[in-house]
Amino acid sequence: MQCTTIGSFEIQNTNWHFGFTPKVGISVTLTESFGVKLSAKYNYTPGTDDSIDYSFLSINLGIFTL
């Protein structure tokens, strides 16, 4: 969202986009009651005439109990 403030007036430009978010991961049980999860997710939103492409990669590491 682009925002321009002039004095006490504000002009906002909002755009809606479709995005893609593929995700891949693995879950490994190390003992009978403990395990580890690892995943990666890529977020991508294509740009339009009024905005640029937006993308990022997130990597997650977690532990879990059964």
C-alpha cells in the first residue's frame, strides 16, 4: 500500500493480488515421544502495472512431542 500524507490529508493506493505459496517439509520422529520438523515455503505475488513483484522464502524448524 502506498500512502502519501499532505498536512492532515492522506491519500492511499491499495492493490489486490493473487499469490502462490508452495510449501515442502519433512517430519522426523527421533524417539517415541519427540521429533523434529523442517519446512520451507516460497511466497510469490506477481506485479501489476501499478506495483512490483513481491516474493520471499521462509524456512521453519520446529520440535514436537507425541
